[in-house]
Amino acid sequence: MHKALLTVLVVLTTLSLGACASTGNLREGVPLVQGPAIRNVTGPYDAAKACVKEIPETAAINVGVGDVRDVTGRMSVVGNGNGSFLPIVATKMMESSLADTGVKLVDMSNTYHQLVDWYAQKGLLKGAKLFVPEYLVEGTISSLDFLPGKAASFHIAGVGYDSRTYQAVGRGDFSLSTFPFGTAAGGYMVATTKVSKEFTAVENGGGAYEFVGGGTGARFASFSLDKGEREPMQYTVGFMTDYAAVDLVTTLLQTLVSEGKIPHPHATMARIHECRELLEDTGTTSASKRK
């Protein structure tokens, strides 16, 4: 046991000395470390979104996105600053999700409308009109609850293993309603959806510790190997908006079919069912939907 610990200490000391000796010429530029390349975000509902995009009537739907905010109030304290477990504003995520379904997006951001108002006051618009959406999507990240975790620990003679798991469940609520457009009245809620997602984190660690030497010259030596895996909660909220976007748009298309506003209802309904099957086949997010 002592021999193994001494071997580990020698290796660590050698690595430390090597790091100190590799500082190089301080007058030269330091090469930048390049990590993985930038990539487009992909998710479990990409096939369902692509399916909706292939429905011809989807391209004629004008949609604007209002606020999609975190109302849970869940905060984490990291270092000297505060952060949120979930995105404070997920509006842009919802816009990206809807864009992938093929609908026409109308900019509803405060920045855009403030600029339009400024140009109007200056008389620079010269009769130009502002596009208005037929439908408005809004939502909230409504809840985040941390579930009881599990922990296990096993140690004998200074050698041991520790394991911990954490779980949380988040919920989002989204709606699609009519917006005043032409002679059409606004405020009618066409579709709603509520989605939930469980988040899991696992930490595993093992190591050994022992006093090396004897008497007053004894020294404490230890080493540990740790591994942790955690689903990115903020990142995964974007997958929740992907799910909600497909659910809301397909429900809207079903409503338009029932109202006789789509020329080929049977073909469209068959395509809608196909898209919904793709949405459910992933099995990664549980949801309750408005049927």
C-alpha cells in the first residue's frame, strides 16, 4: 500500500515540476488552445420539426413570440455572483424552435418596436407598414423542483468510494392565441401545451489516504479520482421549446382543418399524425397536451 502511494506521489511531483519548467519565453506570444469546433445545435425533436416544415400550409402561418420567462425564482449562488438554474428569458429559444417548423416569424421584440417608433417620430418610415402576426406564442418556465437524491459511501483502511445522484424536474407552459389581424379578432387561445423534463446529475469518486512515515515526521498523503455527469438544464430548456413548438403548430393546423380553412384536409391530417408520432417516439420528454 505504501509503495502504491509513493508511486502516485512521485508521478504527481514529476508532472508539477514539468509544468513549472515549461513556461517558455515570456516575450513570445502564447498559443491559444482550440477546443471543439462551433456546431449547429441539434436535438431529439429535429425530425418532428422538419416534418411540420414539409406541410405546405405551415409556411402561410404568421407567428410572433411574446415573453417566455422563468417564473420559478430558483437561483444558484456561484462564487460572488448569483445565477439562475434555468434561463431567465427563453424567448429566443422559442423563436428558433418555431423557425425550424417553417412558420413565418414576426419580430415582436421591444428593441424592434422601439426602433420603429423612433423612425416613425422622425418621419422616416414614409408610409411603410409594420407586419402584424396572426398568432402570438407565449409561455413560462413554470416550476423547478429538486427531488430527493441518493448517496453511497464505502471506505476501508483509507481506501473508499463515494457516489451521489441528484434529480430535478422542470415544467414549462406555453400557449398560442389569435392576434388582431385584418378583420380577425384577437385573444382567442387556439392551443396550449404543458411539458415537463427531468434533469439528472451523477457524481462518482474514489481514492485513498494514509500517513506516510512515522513519529513526528509522518506526512499525510492522499489521491482521488472523481467523475461527474450532469445534464445541462439551461441547454435542455431549448429542447422543451422544440417540443412545445411542434405541439402548438400541429394543434393549430388541426384547428384550421376542422374550420375548413385548408384545401386538402385528409392529406394534411395524415401528415400531422405522422409529425406527432415523430414527436412522441423520442421518449425523452413527458408532456400533457391539449387534444
